[in-house]
Amino acid sequence: MQFYNLNGVEIKGMPKSIGILLEKFSSLNNFKIGIHRTPKDELEVISSFFEKGILNKKLEYNFTVATYLCFKRLLDEILSCSWKNSKICLIVLIPKNPDTNFYYIENYKNYIMPKFILGYLKIENMHVTKFIKNPSFLKDIDYEIEKKDEYIYERSIIDKKIKLKKITLK
């Protein structure tokens, strides 16, 4: 496996393709990149966060999504994924323009819109094992994902795997 290289330093546990993808998004001028860690399993993440968004209990996102000024620190925090035995790290793009509609309210609860969730990283033993792209992520941002990368999946592939697991469990 090739690990991501940041300024000549190999970041063990971070696949090269994922590191490049995160670096590209962290360099966008209109957004900040942040993470939301969760102990939920993959099925819950897809059915909850990708469909509904992230419940934000306060008015400011920083109670729910962590941002870091240093890109290396962001990578370290993703790999450690150390909040309440989390195994999944959602990648969120936060608009820098304060007039951007980032939240919606449902039943008196404030949610970060799912279209701002790039996807999630599955973390095991301080290694990224896969990245699942959110199909409802912003359509107007230009980015390219290596389609044959062993760590990057479209949601449709995960949906099929989850269905297969359900079938084999019965």
C-alpha cells in the first residue's frame, strides 16, 4: 500500500489517494474542511447522515464538526478517530460565506444539510480502510476520484454489500 506523503513525511495509515482527495478539498477557497466522528455503524451512517444530515444541537457547527488550521493535525485526528470509540469519520465541507444556507430545521432540531457531507472514512487500528462518497454531496464542486482505487467506493456498492450481509445473516 502506498501511504500519503505530506511535505516529505509519510502518513502511515492514510492511503495516498485519500490523502490527495482530502488535501484537494482542504485547499478550496470557499470552504473549510471538518470532521464529525461517530460510533455508529455503516448502515446507520448511510441511512442517517447521508439522508438527513448531521444533528447540530447548538447554533454553531463547531459543537458538532471539528476543524483544524493545520492539515497534518486534521489527518492525525482522522486516523486516531478517538471520540467515544468511533470507527467512522464523516468529512464535512463548511462554507466560508456566512450567507450560505448550511442548516435546515426539522421538528425544532437544527441539522447540517447532507449535501455538505463529502462522505465518510472507515477507520480501523489507525488506518483508513475505505472512503464512501455521499451521492448527495454538492454537485457544483469539481473533483475527481480515482474510480479503480481499492479504498474508494460509491454508495451503491456499499448498499449492495449491506444487502448481502443482511441476506447471509438470516
